[in-house]
Amino acid sequence: MDIQAWLGELGLSQYVDVFYRNDIDDTVLTDLGEADLKELGLVSLGHRKKLLTAIKKLRLSQTAESPLNVDGENRQVTVLFADIAGFVALSGKLGTEPTYDLLNQYFQIVDDIIARYGGRVDKHIGDNVMGVFGVLLAHKDDPERAVRAAVEIREAVARLGERVNCPLHIHIGVANGQVVASHMGSHIHDEYTVIGPAVNLAARLEGLSGLDEILVSDSVKKAVGDLVLADHLDQVKIKGIDHLLTIWRVQRIAASQAEPQLSQFVGRQRELQALTDALKSCINQGDGRVVYVRGEAGIGKTRLLQEFRQITEQQGVICHSAAILDFG
């Protein structure tokens, strides 16, 4: 399928470069949803609706023309489950129409937060939202994104309760691991989803959590490290899992992370020289300077800046640094 020609037929040629930069081809096109289009940067609601309608037509035509593809793909993902505490009793108290309005506001809030942190809303089941981080667009910090999203969801749902004059509480569970991602279902109905132990564990943690609690698996806590302040819950029995597990109750995102121990500085001499030249210029001219360091993950940006910061301290110069993240 020619993506450029397809977008041209829809009158949306301005998004050709966006699709190519994000490797959107005919193998993943029909998997795109509202959250994915927002992540791609499509601000216009009208353009998103037009694309979603066209994608739905493509999906239906593919279903009619070919047998369902059940071949799965192994992916390392982080799964988040969130639901409203006591929703059944709450809906009975509110009535049908107020409950409908509340759910729509709740889904809008939670879905937007998941999308903003780079996740994909997998499904809604009642008041339950399942979000997956790393299934279509993977990031090296997907566990961090999921936990940040969880903390923000907890705060946003509490504010929603204040706005509608109805106290709202939430349960959240987060786990990560390998899953199988594929289309599942029949020729009548199918959806792109993930299955695996990480999904089951995240759902179990959500069910185990108390009011406004965020429970995360031990592997998620290890991945986020000191970024997250959490209480250690040892030897917890999870339904469906034979052995006892270590899990964590998230309190909040840390105000700052502890500096990691410095490893030996190897390479990047040219880049370090460029930074020290800028430092000399600042000292000679008495002016400050902003330096933007950009590069692929894992190439040594953080270690380079640590080395440079030591040099600035030796020179008696104040140096501030900040990481610019694509989720804020």
C-alpha cells in the first residue's frame, strides 16, 4: 500500500513526513487509534476523525478479503490497569445518565494521560482502563512512563471528583514483562491486543490495591529505581501465582534522583573539548551559555555531562543541567 498516495486521496498529504518518520506503513496503519494519532502530533480533531474513519474502512476491507492474522509478536511492555473504586455502588447512587457523563469524563482524562506519556489505550472494560507502553512505539523508559502516568491519573481523578462534587478514588496496578502482541478474535470482531503474564499481574495488582493506591511489580520498581518513592511490600500472595511476590506501593515521584556513581570516562573527547571551549569563552567574556546535547539513547550523554560538570566545579563556575523529555 502506498501511504503517500492514500494520504493524498484523503487530502492529508501534510502528514506524509510524520508517518514516514515514525515508520507507519501498511503493516501497522490499521492498528492506529485516537491516542496514536495524538502521539504522532495530529492536533486537528477533524483530521484525526477523517483518518480514523479511513482506517476503519481499511480494517473492514482487510477482514473481508483475508483470513484473520493470528501470528503474534513477542514484545517487552509495561501494562497499566486503572479502575474507579466502588464503581458499582457509585453508579447505583448516581443513576444512568450521570454515570454515563462521569465515565466519559473519566475515560477522556485517563486516555489522554496514557497517550501523552507514549502509551496505547488497549481497551475499556466497564470503568476499567488498560494501557500498554511499548507495544507499537517502544521507549527505553516505558516503565517510568507508565508509573508517571499512574501518579498523574490518581491526581487527575481526584480533581475530577471535586469538580463533579462526588469523591472519586481509584485502584491502579502496573507490571512489565514479555507479552504476545497480535490481532485476536474472529471475522466478526477482532482487536489488536497483548496477552501474557505481565497483563495478568497488572490486573491482579489493580485488584489488590486499596483506595488511591498504585501497586507496581518488583521489576517495574527496579526499572525506575530512585525516581519513584515507594513502600516495599514483601511476600505478597497474588491469586493465580504459586509463589509469593515482592511488590511496591508507590507514594510519589521523587523530587530529584540520586546521582549515579561515575563510571570511567571513555571516548567523547571531541564533545568534551567543545564543552570546555564553551566554558573558557564564558569565563573570558563573563557571560553564560546554553548548550543543547542531543543524541540516541545509550551513547553516553549523561556521562559526558557528569564529566563536564566536574570541570566546571573545579573552575568555580555554576553549571545547571536538565533533561528534556518528550512527555513533558
